[in-house]
Amino acid sequence: MRVTTAFKRLLRLEGVNVTSVVFGINVITVTVELRRRRLVCPHCGYKTSARYDTRPGPSTWRHLDLGAWAVKVQATLRRLSCPTHGVVVEAVPFARPGAHLTRDLDDLVAWLATRMDKTSITRLCRVSWRTVGRACQRVVDTELDPGRLDGLFRIGVDEISWRRHHKYLTLVVDHDRGKVIWGAEGKDAKTLDGFFDELGPQRSGAIEAVSLDLGPAFIKSVTADGHAPQAVVCADPFHIVKLVGDALDEVRRDLWQTLRKLPDDRYARDFKGCRWALLKNPDDLTDNQAVQLRRIRRTRGGIWRAYEMTGAVPGDLRQRPHPRPGRGASRAVVRPGPAVPARAVHQGRPDHPPSPRLDPQRDRARHLQRSCRGSQQQGPPHRPTRLRLPLRRRRPRSRHVGRRPHRPQAPTRTTGRSDRRLTHIWVRRAIFGTFGVALCASSTGVPSPCIWDTRSRVGTPQGADGG
């Protein structure tokens, strides 16, 4: 198989033939030519066989990488004279108009943009930062579903921050399909007016309900004439719960400021730190927060009445809807844990009086104490047995911490006796034998050599024995 045939099958570019393949430094350049003879306008699709001229140099496009090699496709194109757009370069079937990337690489970059950030895409595909944005723009312009705005009955409008310095995007979602159908830069009424202008008065009149964040700009645009004044404006569940929490927090702050002004700071000190005890879900409270909430309940003041009013919010608003409507019911934000199997309870003798039942709210501390003392009772252990490994005792350190003990190293040479090392005692004995030579003081006071018996430790002057 020839190299050109192999690359034609590998690249799978429609409407072209591979004429040559050149291997460069980390780059493979593939030269192709179009199979069709007629020229096509890239903007309107106008076809003609009349050629205006031929471009002097080849056009180049980046293709999908082939392993560690970057692939470039180049071709010599012609120009035609379109009656609508004038003199333009002919269209190619494997790339979008005005792009320097092939259609396959454009689609890959646009898909990666929905899964990761731009910096990761530039390092993975070896393209620039602005190339990623242009590729996404081309894919949206050509591949966006034109019928996405048909059959709208229940929609939702909200804004999202997409950059620093308060830059927002207004997004419109279809609640029935669970998809984003429209988006534009800005978050005012004029931005949403562009959606209804594109939707048209006929399709806008079929809208039944619109969920908003209770902002005045979006409500003004929805209720305007020619948009959707007949639709029921629904409040977003997230913002309803947020407004209720803000109202409760405002009552708490007013009470805190009042307690701070009292001459006795005991009440302010006891009320301090109860913010999350009031705002959190009762099932998620810690022990200290539960104690604070019971203390507030005993006071029966305005803060407790405000807390009871928050319970009037329906529980459905605190649940997250299913991501795919029609495939499952709404699910709770906090998932319940696995059910605990019931244990066998000893009933005792029938003549014993029944033990009083405990209130879990008022006697919560007693429950905790009993759960802690449960391990002292007989029964199967709840935790696996731990292994105790013996630890090696360290040698006692010397009293002289800063001074290292003196350990003289003996030389490796040995004397005639193989079991004794050559220390200073054995060196002396090896040289002088059993007797050693020493200096003994004579009667005249002049030191004279003498023979020292190492066994009897008795010295004999050299001149005494006539030696």
C-alpha cells in the first residue's frame, strides 16, 4: 500500500485525494486536491464552473494529531465570482468557511470546551487561547439546532457570572426538556427582550409559566406587550428559601443588637453563635447547636416565632428536581442513609413495670451518655480487635549527653594468637616478651634501665644481676 493511500484512509477527509505526504520535524504535511470540478461559494452555496483565478500559495489547515505528530493539510484553491458575496475563495468539504482548523478538530475543541477549561484545551490540542473561542463560535453557528425554540411551554430565566467585574450571561432553559435553549451577554430587560424578539409573538403566546429570580428587570420584560403577559410568573425555589433565611437572619441581628445594649452581657453571651442553629436543617444540627435551639424555644420570644414561620415553607421547595424530568421523582437535597436493622430487645419479666419513654429532643444528652456507655456492657464488640505489637526498648542513654562514649577501634592485624587483637597491652608483650624494660631509680638518683617482670610486677636493676 502506498503512503498516500494509507493517509487517505487514516485522515478520512471527504471529497479530496491525497497527492503527497512529507514528514518534517514533529509535523506531517499532507497535500490534497479536490475531486470536484465546480466551484462552490462558502457562504451561500452558489456553484459555477467559471474560475476567477487561482491563489498563488497553498492554504493550510490543522487536523487531528497522529500520535506525537501534528498533522497539517494543505491544498491549492481557486477563487470564484459570487453574485452575492463577490470574489471569494472556493469552499472545501473538510473545513468550515474562514477556519484554519479542519471540521473534525473544530468539533473536538468545542466538545472539550464543555468538559474542561481553556488552558487545558490549549495544552492538549496545541492551539492558542483565542483559537478555542473561535472554534466554539463556528460550531455554534453551524451546528445549533434551529428548532430548539419550538414547543416551549414552561421556561426558566436566570443569570450567571462568567467573568470578573460583574459580567453576566442571561440563560433561558426549557423545563420540559431540561436544556439551555438561549443565552446572551447581560442581565437587564433589554437582554431578555432579544430572546422574545427571536422567539416571535406566535410562539411567545404559547408559554404558560416562567420561573424567575424575582428581579424587576426580568419581570418587566416577561410582562411586556407582545412577549408573554399571559404566562404565570413563578418564583425560583432557591430564591424563596433564600428570602426566608434572610428574613430570619434579620430578626436575629436585631435581637443581637438589642441584647448588646443591655447592662448585663450575660444574655448577649448566651445568644452569641446561634446563627447556624436557626438557619440549618434541624436534622443537621450539632449537639451545641441543638442545645442553643432548645434554649431559644424555652424563651418563646420573637426569634422563636420567626423560626416557626420558616417551617411554613413547603418541603418540596427544599428538594432538588430530577435532572431528567419524567424519569424519576424529585429527590431530596440531603440523601438519607441506609436503614439500621432492628435488634432484638429483651422484654424482661411481665411483672416488671415498663420503663418511661425518653423525649429525644429534651433528653438528647442522656441518649449520648447511654451510647457512650454501651461499650461497657457485655456483648459482641462493635469494633475489630486491635493488634498490639511489641516495641523494642531503646538502649539507655549515657549521662553525658553531649559527649560520645570512647570506643577505641583495634587494628585488624593480629599476633601469633588468632583470637587476640593487637591492643597496646599485647603490643608490649609481643615486643618484650614476658619481661619488659623500664627505668628504675638507683640509689644515686640517676635513672637506670631495669628488667620488669610483668607477671610478678617486680623490677630488677640491670646492674644487680651482672647483666
